[in-house]
Amino acid sequence: MSTKKDIKVCINPHFDAVSLWIGSFGGEDSPCDISRGVHGAKRGVPRLLDLFNRFNIPVTWGVTGHSMESFPKAAEMICDAVATRGHEIGIHGYCHENPIAMTRQQEADVLDRTISTVEKISGKKPQGYMAPWWELSPNTVELLFERGINYDSSLMEDDYHPYYCRVGDSWTKINYNGDAADWMKPWKPGKAVDLVEIPASWHLDDAPPFLFVKASANSAGWLTGRQLGEIWQDQFDWVYRHHDYAVIPICCHPDACGINPHGLMMLERLITHMQNHEGVSFVTMQEVADDFRKRAPFGSKIEVGPESGLHEACY
């Protein structure tokens, strides 16, 4: 008798809007790029919300503080979905700042301002974090843990299974001006902390294939919905075939799928395909984190794996 499937799909829209162009994509001096951010808030947010409502699925919104304060009507719509549709709000920086570029104090100030902004507008303290750029600084995990954040979704050590974050990982950069012996040292893991990591994946993000960025030499933006849908469906089908338990994190943007009909149509086809499989559920990232802690309590020195469900860590 086959094991019952438990495949959890987490759709994670990032509400970036204008902050994306100010904080990351070199559009801070371009009225045209800023207007593209407004377009994401004005049209992308309601279109995505309508799609999720029609399929009756909860999602986890990663929001910037800047977007929530700049676009109160869109923020209100997201908060209403939290209250009535089971959606969740996580934090995604204030102005889509790159954590690596900030001092520890700057990063702490950004986290505190964004947490308080979301709590003030939504009435709930956010429990999750999605790093802008999907970059963590050496300070990020400690700062999140200190603030009682429950989970992160930015790292890529795994693909379809959560794990616990660590602090203090160490590695040696190459310095070609020095002796080779100085850099020939292994990577060493740090100490695990009770902060669940729900892995992120660039291959499950709609921004690289759908979003044209003038300042990026390798910018795309012209992939068809059917091409991206084929990639995402193949990922789902492979996971469903090989795993009994897995988490599929899908990142989308009001600025990408949300404003492009070919992206919205792709999401409709993909969600329908997934819902036609037994043992597939659409859940928030907080639900995934809670479930993971039950499967692999912190300190138990085990990880959740694809076959037996639990296995020893590889380090």
C-alpha cells in the first residue's frame, strides 16, 4: 500500500511595488520605473487576490513596509484577505533594501520599522521573513531570532523540505594575492537556532522570467506563460512522483504575474493541475513551519527528508 501523499504548496506573493525600483533595480531616478511599481500595486494586487479567492486558497504575502504605507487601499485588500480568507503577511524589508549592504544597526532598524508597520496596519505581528534580494547578512538570523520571528524563506540549502537556520557558518574567501594554503579550508556549519527555514528557489520565482529590468544585463521579461508553466508543472510533477511529503514554495509578484494576463492564465492552469492531485494542499508558510516543528522538534538533530520522512543531517 502506498504512503499517503502530503504535498504542501505555499504561494508567496511579494508586494514590492515602488520599493522594488527604489531598493533594488536601479529605477529610483526613473519616473517610468516608479510608475511600473505603482502599476503592480494598482492592478497586480487585486488581480492576484481575485485569482486566489476564486480558487479558495490561502497564500503568504511578503510585504515591504514601504508598499503597505504607500498604497493603503492595496494594503487594506491584503489585510481583508488575511481576516476572511486565511491569508498571512510576512515581512520583506522596508524599501527592498539589500541586507548585505546594510550595517547591523541599519538592518535592525529596517526590521523594527517593518514589523511595527505591518502590525499597526494588519493588527497582527508578522511571523515570517522573506529577505529582499533573497540575501541574508551575517546578522540576519540573529536579528530575526531576537525579534521572535518564527520562520524565514530566503535560503537555498534545501529545495522541498524545511530545516532549521544556523548562525555562525564559516567559510574562507579566495585571495589570489596570498598563499593558496590560506584559502584551502572547508566550509563549517554554525549552531542551529529555533528559526525554521522554508527554502526559496529562483526557479520557482516569476520575476526573473517575467520582469524586464533596464539596469540588468541579463534581464528577461518575454517568457511566455506556457513556458514558465511548463517549468513549474514539471517541478510539481517530479516532486509528486518522488516525494510523499514535500513543500513547494512558489514566489510570484503583483509586478510580474499580477499585471500580465499570460502570467495569470499560467497560474490558473497550474493551480487547477495541482488541485487535481490527491494529497495536495495549499497552505501558508506559518502552517508549514508549525507542521515542521511537529515532525522534527528543534534540538532533535534530525531533518525532514523525502523518503523515510526523517534522516540525519549531512554535517
